[in-house]
Amino acid sequence: MNEALERLSDGAWLHTFPEGKVSQEDSPIRRLKWGTASLIVRAPVTPIVLPIVHHGLEEVMPENFFVGRRPPFPLWNKKIKIVVGEPIEFDLPKLRQEAVSTSRNLSFPRVGWPSTSPCGLDEAAQRCLFTAVSEQIWAVMERLRDSLKHS
């Protein structure tokens, strides 16, 4: 994560897969992991987030190709659709304020997070903030995924 944050600080591109793996079924996108949200929140300048959704990679590298295993090489002659959305805007000061306000009413068991983060929030506020950023990304990605069905 530190290296990824350094790349963002240098203004470099960084590709993340917030879902954590290639989805093998045609179903709603799973809950996103918080790593991408953490990078967005911790970056010195809010990065441009360009959502990209694909469909068809599950045909190129199916999990259950032969006896419950993936093929040794990607399969060819398969169609992959890719949709690139508009950049996602994050109002981080507003999201931070909402996270602090929301977290006052919540209690989480401590799981080893620092008492205050690099962004100056306690654990409960961090969780609320990362959830809000992840949900914003998820909503955009889900709309893009739905657009693949109608194309």
C-alpha cells in the first residue's frame, strides 16, 4: 500500500481491482475491498478515479475449466466487453465530516487499527469513510455493469 501511495503522490497511474478477483458469474458486484478507498483518502491530492468494468474474462480464464481448475493458458476466441465510465468525483472534506458524524453513533470492536489514522480519524470514522468511498465506486461500477447488459 505504501508503494501504491507513493505512485499516486508522484502523479502516476495506478490500477486497482477493488472487488478483489474476476467475477465468475453474472451477478451484482460484490462488496468492494477498502484498499482502494484507503488510497483515495490518504493520497496528498485526490486522485482521478476512472471506473472500468469488463465482461467476458470469466470465459477467458474460467475457474472450473477442467476438474475444478483454471486452464493453464487464457482461452482464445472469446468476446470481452469493456466499458470505461466518467471520472468519479469525491468530495473528501464532506465525506470525512459525514464519517465523523456517523461514527459517533457506532461502536466497532478494535481490530488493530491505529487509534488515529494518517488522515486524522479514529477507527470508527475511518471505517465509515472507507465504506462511503467504496459505496460510491460500487454504485458507479454497478451502473456500468448494467449498461453492458443493454449493449
